[in-house]
Amino acid sequence: MGRTSSQLPPGPRGLAALRAAIRMYQDPLRLLQDLPLRHGDVVHLGAGRTHVCILSHPDQMRDVLVTHNKNFVKASPHLARLVGDGLFLSNGEFHMRQRRLLQPGFHRDRLTGYGPVMTGAAEQRSSRWQPGVPFNLHREMLELTQVVVAKALLGTDLEVEADHFAQAMTTALEADLLLDRLPLPGAIKRLFSPSKRFLQARAQLDDTIRRAVDEHRRDPEARNDLLTMLLRARDTEGGTGGLTDAQVRDEAVTLFMAGHETTGAALTWTWYVLAQHPEAEAKVHAEVEAVVGNRRPEAADIPRLEYLRQVVSESLRLYPPFWVLRRIAVDEYQVGDYTVPAGTVILLNTWALHHDPRWYPEPWRFDPARMSAEAIAGRDRYTYVPFAAGPRECIGEHFAWMELILVIATVCQRWRLRLAPGHAVTPVAAVSLRPRGGMPMIAELRKPG
């Protein structure tokens, strides 16, 4: 990995390091923006014998996610309490096997069949809105994506219990994942027990999946969802057979959580930027009218909804659901002129990367033209990593893109969304990038024509 050096990267030391650790807990987005400005693209943050290295350059994204990806693993003690050893946190050969088993469920031809689920959920959810009556858009988008992933993954309908389920997941994740931000030894973090809310949410999720598995086994031929694929999965290369019940549970929970949390956040922020930029919103409406008209949007429409895709892409740049990507170095790792020891927590700083003026002039300005095919071709691929990259790139990326575009196209056929007055929208770094206090919106019926 280049020449050897025992020198740690620059970064806050002594009391400054302690203050930075506290800020990582209190306001990680501000810290992730400030540290590269003060210390450069490679920053070391330590507390005792625990090392954290924050990387903010596209070359480092490539190096960790692709070139030397085998030297890095994922670990999150608190998230593991929810998702177990599912694809999101598993490592090594086991991760590769699990990904190989799951991959057929995300082939493009299979995804097309989920289109009506996505548009149907969008129609049903938005039909409950009342013109001029404020509602929490973020909650609505989380519940909508829960309904979609429940139908696509489990073949079951969560519409009735989506509100309670969304709140349980939110409180559980926000209460227990905050500790993962702190640069504390794992032994100390393990002293914190899961909260009662977390245990209740996990039990509810486990019960939902258990009931779905039982129903699938009673009638295995009548379903065509991802859970059916999991139950039938066989590892033809490894020769180890299918998945155990525990593995089915872990993969289903992983896909359920990832399939609704990040997509719900991405939808929320896209509606936010459209409400802030009426000209872009008008272009989206015009494009949907020209491509789709009054019929229900379909997967086949997506390639022609090019401007809408640019809007969503720019929203993902400004408000990436994965605001940081976390890895742990297996062996010592040399980055530039510095070396960090084995066990160092590596934080790939998506937030600062996506707002770096070196790659995006006026980086805080919303500009969908940045995401045209020509503009993308002129940039380093690793200046934009909303779904990570390399062998651990999000397996559901195409599913997410399809859902984002079809849901927005469906809703904007009927509605125009406006921010409710009197609420300041502030991003907060939770399990995904969420709006603090929700996203109060008012729906307006669009005029005919």
C-alpha cells in the first residue's frame, strides 16, 4: 500500500480530541464538515487506545471500498442486535455467500414485477391526504416504504399497522445506535443494555416475519416475493444447502430495515428540495405528464423520466441517507503518508465528500444539471457514493431507484407539496439522514392540465 510510516494522521489531540468525540455524539454532521477543513482529507480522532480515521477524498473511497476492501469489515454492536448476521453486517466468505444467494431477487427483470406494488402503495397513501391540512411527510414516506418492502419482501400487507410499526422502529434505532458514533472501546459500549423500546420493536418485527414464514411454508407455491426466494435459496457453489431459519430471519430483517429506512429518507428529502425549488418541481410535473399522462406510472417509463432521475440524484448528493460509511481495518492501513493500526474505525465521510467544492462548485446549491449523463462522465466516480461502492455496494440499489422514481411520479400526478410555515428543517444524523422533528408539509391539489 505504498511506503511505510508509523505517523498517525493529523487531527485533534488531548482535550480537543475529547471535545471532538462529544461533538461526534451531539452534532456529527457539523464535525464531519469541519474536521477536513481544519486537518485535510485524512483525520485521526482518538480516545485512549481507540482510533478513528475519517477519510473524505474520492481516492480513499475507492481504496477502502474497492481496491483494498478485504482489509475492512463492518461491525455495529447495537445494529447487530436488530439485524443479526444479515447481509448488512456479515463479513468475509459468509457475506459473499449470502450476497450470492440474495442476488437473483434483485435482478432487473424481477424488479419490474414490484412496480405495481410501489405505485399502488403511493396512490393509497397519498389518497388519505387532505388539501391544506398539514401532515408529517417523513412519517408518511417511512410508512409508505414499509408497506412496499413488506409486500415485496414478505408478501404481506402492513398498511393497517404501518403507523405503529414505523414509530417503534424509529424510537428503537434512534435510542440505541447513537453509541456507535462515539470513539469508545467496544467493551464499554457493550455495557449499555438495549432499551425497552428497542426490544419491543425487535419483538414486533420478529413476530411479523415469523408469521410470514409460517404462511409461506403452508402455501409455498402461491407466492413470488423475496421471502419465498430466501426459503428456496440454495448455495450451488458452496455446497452448504439453503438458509437456516435464523439466517432467513436475519436476512429478512436486514432487507426490511434497509428497504424502508433509507428509501423513506431519500423520498422525504427529494420532496423537500422540490418544495424549495418550484421551477424544478414544474419541470418534473411537465415530464411526468408528457411521459405518463393520466395512467399509472410503470417501470418501463423510468428511462424516459430523465429529469426526475437527475432531481433524485441531486437530492441524494445534498442529503445522502448514508451520511457516513463505517468500516474497521483488519490489519494496519496506510493512507497517504500515514499509517493507522489494525482495529481502527474508518469513517468514509460521505457528508463532506458530497459537499466538497472541489468536485461540486457551490456545493450547497441544488442543481439537477450536475447529474446529467455528461456531467457524471466528467467526474470521478467516487465523488458520489450514496449507495457505497464495490463488493458491498447496496444490493437493493436498483430496487430503491425504481421505488423513488415511481413513487414521486405517482404522487405528483395529483399533488403539489409545500412546506408548512413555521418549521425550520434541519438534517439530523440518525441511522439515516432524517429531518429533525419530522417534515411538516401541506398538500395542494394540482390544477387540471
